[in-house]
Amino acid sequence: MTRTLHVAIAQFKPKKGPHTANLKRLAALFAQVDGLSPRPDVLQFGETALTGYFVEGGVREVARSAGDLAQDLNEAWVGAVQAPRSLDVVVGFYERWNGTLYNSALYATLGATDPGAPGARVAVVRHVHRKNFLPTYGLFDEERFVERGYEVRAFTAPWGRTAVLVCEDAWHSLTGALAALDGAEVVFVCAAAPARGIHPREDGVSGPANVPRWERLARDIAEEHGVYVSLANLVGSEGGKAFFGHSLVCGPHGDIRIRGPLWDEAIVMAPLDLGDLARARADLPLLTDLRTALPHLRTSLDAIEAGTTSVNTWDGPSNAEAVTARPTTQGTKGGDAVARTAKAGTDGHDGGSAALRVVRPEPGCGAGPPPLEIDAPVVEEWLTRFIRDETERRGFNKVVVGLSGGVDSAVAATLAARALGTGGVLGVRLPYRTSSRDSLEHGQLVIDRLGIESRTLDISPAVDGYLAGEPDASPARRGNVMARLRMIALFDLSAKHHAIPLGTGNKTERLFGYFTWHADDSPPINPLGDLFKTQIWALARHLQVPEAIIAKPPTADLVVGQTDEGDIGISYPRADAILNWLLVGFGPADLVARGFLAAEVELVNKRLAATHWKRKLPTVAMLSATAIGESYLRPVDY
């Protein structure tokens, strides 16, 4: 008899922090889901769906007990539906249990009949899974804020057996095996996976580079164990980290039944024929094989945990004389034997004794950094959403951007106009009397091309007024004064127009410290700060920034005749290539061994090492256990 389970995934963008606001949003989604046909049996949300993921020290403020959460969800469900009925939900949340904080996922039945109170509709908690594997590397610092769970178990839902995993749990093949061995027919994975990687994907599909990895994880769990996998991922931006969505359902043959959209909110629905499980497991009985081998594998696991030395035995040769090496009667020079073998047959083959073709990797293949090449349409979509999300999260709908006439500010303004519309961007030209005429003209070119509101403010009187008291100021000091006065103007116009300042500094400049501290780096939102200069040029061409702006030598235009590459001492393409290797852990000697010029590697490495302080907030003497930014931690968008 066919059993069909209707699953829906709410690919959802939570607000950061406020449980109550997110609960109201879930109530609206409940009403929408209740009207769907067929109506889902299970509705799944992503990891930390009621608070957002990157809340850092705010976890203790937003955490709820499973019982309180189930009650809140039940009230929202009962209030949203038109007739008494139940719904199973899978919801990721920060949990408070036994006085300890966890990153958990709740499986509950909402609107269930209460045998003790006829007519009452209650929540039944079926299971709480506490995340086992807490990422504390790269973008993540999870183990600092929550404790680990230590168990993966399946459990019984109204429709059958199931199990829940949270995000990195699914990266470890053992967890899927445990769930399947415990009888799970469907494994629900709740994730908050940020998008990473802007280089073109190997599969030729446009999207963040880590999307195929998540697809592969879900498919491998499903195919190896003959189970369904339902993966729910968040969307939206949190502090510059963008969740990409792309929720999906995999069938027990490892086939993807449906994918959610990239970036956008959606309800992703799939009917699961549970009869497919038996067919898949008959075709590929790997789960049966695992159950059979498990007692023996457990012996190996116990020995490994105990640190027992492996003793491996084997039979010796049955005819020792037959395998004893004997000296040859005729010496050969290297390669002679191979050459004679190849001549044995007319086509180079003599029944298996011919030498095999040697296949070697292409030059440069192997461990190394991601390529600098970008998938420009993905970057455009990613950054326009970033600008839109971050301005909205801070209560703005407009940005102000300084237009220097250079490629960085042109790209930032173009992205902002596409994100917010032309009415959402104020472009400001801020010339000094010695500024290049090209800078003004190219800034105006961007304004005219985009059709944005603009303002031109000559900073010469303000700069000269200050420097009149510092007549011996060096060119570098004069340039810093100009840069800081420009930022004063942008922040003042921000207050006037309720438009948040938009940064334009690129990754290469930031790594080299090639900016004025508390000037170029001051805007609270910067879409370009993780793009190398060469990647900015590639994005500019995709965005159709005027070629005159792209092609001219980059300059801060603070001193007459100044160029970026002249100041830095190396071209941007060569600098970016070296930085790209250094940032992923290769040392200068590694780069020289790979053909980079030693002098250029030394120049780049010294400059990188000498400017860490410019990329940090001011250093504060820490005198207490609640130092801001070290112990008292709240994200910028909390």
C-alpha cells in the first residue's frame, strides 16, 4: 500500500533576534500552508529560524525551552487554521535545556487532540535534536556560545520513523548512518549555510561555489542509506554573511526531487512516496550490508578508541623459490626494457606487456587558493541583495556614496542603484582644487549613466582652512586630511538625507592598508571589501561601467601624479595573485617555489603583516570580564 508523505520546506528569512516578530511571521506562513493543496503533513524550517543564526552572545537572550517553543508554535498554528487539524513541524532554534544552551531542532505535532481535554488542541513534542558538531572555524564561532549534543537517534512520528540533523551534523557520514540504522525513513536537515565562493563552478551552473557541496552531502546520505533527505536552508543576510537558500529534497536513490530558489524566500513542496524506500534498498542494499558488518566494525572502532595497536597477519608465499629475485644475465640501461616491449607488436601491444600511458595532472593542478576568476552575474546578485538587506536591516532605504571618478566607487554606485533603484542613491563628488579634471568628469559620467541624485561639494576651503595652521604638512598628511574631510561630508549628508554611507574600498587596498584610517574604511556597509582589485575590474565590465573609468590607472587622486601601483610598488594583478595564496596559509617560500618572484612576494608579505592594525577597531585596555567586543559580544545587526 502506497504511503505518501507531503513535505513542505519554508525557505525563510528570519529577523535577527526578535522571537516574537518571527513567530508572527510563522503564523502567517501557517495560514498559507493550511490553504495549500495537498496540505503538507510536515512543514520544515531552517536552523535557528526564530532568531537568526549569527547572534553570538545574544544566544542567552533568545534561547527558549522546547516546551515553551512548542506552546508558542501551537498557539500560532491553532490561531491560523480555519478548522481543527494537526501539522508536524521541524524548527531549528536556540534551546535552553537543563540550564545549558544548545543549537537544536524541534520536531513537534501542532494542533493534536488532547485525550484528557476533549476539544483542546495541544502540541506534542516528538523529539529534540541537539547539534553534535559545532563549527568553530572560518566564519563560525559556535562552540563559544552553545554546548554540543552527543546523540543521533531516530524517533517515531505520526507517519513513520524519522531523524533530524542540524547543519554540520550532515557533513559527517556517520550521522546519516546512525539515523538510518535506527530506522529513519526521512532525515530532516536544518541548515543556516552562508554562501561562499564566487569563482565559476565546475558544473557550469551559476551560483555560489559551495552549493554543489551541500547537494552532494544530501545526495550521499540519501543514496548510501536508502532514505529521503529534506534540507531546509535560510535566506537573507546577517552581518555580511548571505544565506543562499536552495533548499532541496533528495529521493532514496540519491536523486534530487526538487530544489528551492537561490536567495529568495519560498515554500518548497514535495510528495514522498515511502514505498520508494524498499525499492531503493533492494536495488542498492548498502544499509543491509552495514547492519551485517556493524558488529565487526564496532570491534575495530573499540580498538581505535582504546589505542590498541593493529596486528595484521598474512600467509607467506607457498613457493619461496619462485618469487626469489635473481640477477639478470644481461644488463639494461634505463628505459631499454620498456622500449623493447613497445616494439614487440606492430601497434605497441603484445597481449598485456606493453607499457601503460602515463597521465599527469595539468600544471598548477593541486592544492591552492580558489581562482581569482569570478562568476560576475552571481556576484552582482549577491551584492545587490547584500546592499538591500543591510540598508533595510538598519532602517534605511537610501545610501550616499562618494564618487571619486574611479572604478571602485562606480561599481558600488551601480550595485546600489540596482539594489535600491535610482531614487535610493545619492552620489556625491568631493573635489579638491588640485583634483584631476578626469575625476570630476568620470564621477559625473556615472551619475548621468545611472540617473541618480547627485551633489558636488568643493572641499578646498575646509582643507585649506585646517592646513593654514599646518603649513609644513607633508603630501601624505595633506592627503589624509582630504580623505577624512570627505568622510565628514558623507556622514553629514547621511544625517541630512537619512541615507547610510556606502563604502567603496576593495580587498587589495584593505590588505595593503592603502587607505586613510577612519576615512575610506568608515562607512558601515561595504559591498566591495571582499573583492580583489582585479575582481572589481571584472565586475565593472559585467556591469558596463564606462571603459574610460575601467582603463585608467587607479589613483586616490590625493596628490598630483599619484597612482596606486606606483605607491604600492607592484601591479594589482601580481599583487592579487600573491595575496590570494598568502591568505589561505601558503608561506612566502611556498610561493617562491611555485615561481613567484621573491622580491614581489617579500614586498606583499611585509605590507600585509605591517597593516593588521588598520583593519581592526581601536584597541581597548580590557579590565573586566565584560569587555566590549571580546566578552560582551553582539553582532552589528542584532
